[in-house]
Amino acid sequence: MGTKQINHPTAGTMTMEHMTFRVYDAPELKLTIYRPLKENDSIKKLNLLMNGG
């Protein structure tokens, strides 16, 4: 688990927490989940992007 800043061309900087899961039998496969944090209004910005705003 860690954090990452993403710079979106319209929304600006968003801070995300991320976690990566790997498949035991196929280590080349992985799933990364990003969750917006309150920093930089990331939750609000992501909601606006998802709603076409």
C-alpha cells in the first residue's frame, strides 16, 4: 500500500492511495486499486470527472 499523486489535465493534482494484488499462480498478473484521498480535494475532483463535470 502506498500513495501516489496523479496530475490530470483538467482536474489537476489528485492524491490516491493504492494497493496491488498479485495472482499467486501467475505472478505476472496484478490488479492495482486506487482510492482517492481528501488531500488536494481528490475525492471531489474524481466525482466531478466521473459525472462529466
